[in-house]
Amino acid sequence: KNIYNHILKSKIENEKLLAILLDPDKIDLKNVTVLIEKINQSPATHIFIGGSLVRNNIIDDLILKIKLNCDLPIVLFPGNPSQISDQADAILFLSLISGRNPDFLIEHQVQAVPILKQTNLEVISTGYILIKSGTQTAVERVSKTKPLDRNNTEYILQTAQAGELLGNKLIYLEAGSGADYPIPKEMIKLVSQNIEIPLIVGGGIVDLQGIQKAYDSGADLVVIGTAFENDINFFN
Ligand code: 1GP
């Protein structure tokens, strides 16, 4: 159980981290070998697995297949408790603190406990903050919550700080998968400079410059989903 400690150590040593997000609904198990080959050639340090809605029940098989050929830590990034798999190494135990839907603030977490207690997953408490970034994304639709207004930077910072004070170990600034635009660099800067815990940034990052920009602004870990999904040679 040392995934969080590694993230913390990387933050202290200013070593930037990169997660590739795999949505089980968008993956054909037959293509996993090629996918893993590409991930192994990429600068990724973590694999995140999850989605807002996962309909196809391949999470266990997917993780087992990844583990055959890849040593990267596998972290669940679940949209709901049905996406928990004992085969992963850790889970981002998310609370959608930007929203005001009790299901995503605490009910899903309560429902997840009996499942989690039967696994060896490292549980990493994460304050998840959705920021309005163009047209509606899946997180907004599925969680039935309003993303925070990207112009209200003070309120966004206060939300992140509230998450930290509540004991979250990570803050995740989310634009939403496939968002029209990523989290602005000024916002990343403001939040990263005013919290002590590591900062994850994701959503709408479509090129390598976007990743670098997020790092330069203070992101400790960047998540790439759609761009890699659309082009497995993204990191070439
Ligand atoms: C979504 O932040 C992740 O939860 C990744 O977003 O698919 O836009 O890269 P993208």
C-alpha cells in the first residue's frame, strides 16, 4: 500500500506523474495487448480505470490482462460502486465536492464500504471538483450536479481547501472527459499554491503541450483519456 506515498514523494521531489485513463466501455479486450504495448512506450506512470457509466462488465478481466504485460500501478477511478475491482492496486475514493448531490457526496461511498472491506485496495480519499468547461460532459449528466463556474476562482479554491480540511488526500480538478477546453492554467496555479496535498488535473487535454502547461502551472498528476483513446500513437 504505497501508491499514495509515491504520489506524495513525487510532489515533494517535483517529479511529475501521468495517468492514462481507460474506460472499460470503450475497450475491446482483444486490443488490450496493443494498448499495453503503447502504454509501456509512453511516459505514463499510472493507469486509471473507470468511467461515468460502465455498462460492460470487463473490469476484472481488463485489469488481469493489463497486469500480464505491464507493471504500472492500476488505480480505480469509479463512477459508482459497481466499478470496484479487487484486481486493481488502489482506488480514488471520490467525493464530488463541487456538486450538491448527496449520492455523489456520501451515499455511493457508504454503499461501497462493504465491497471495499473485502478487498486489499489502497483507498485514497479524493476531493473531486468539476469545473464548467464548455458543453455538458458525462460527469455532469450522470451525477446530476452543476459544475463550478470557471470564473469564480475564489470559490473553486475554497472548495479545494474545504476538501483538504475535510481530510482528502488528493484534489482532482476535472474539466470532464472530452471537455471542450481544459482547466485554465491560472486556476491550476491558484489551487496548487494554496493546498498542501497533491493536485490531479484532467479533462480536455488534447496535446503534449497541454500536459506540459498543466505541469508548469502546478499539477502533480495529469490524466489523459480521450486523446489516447482516439489515437494510441498520441505519445509517439
Ligand atoms: C476524465 O480527466 C479525465 O475524467 C480525462 O479526460 O478524456 O478529456 O482526457 P479526457
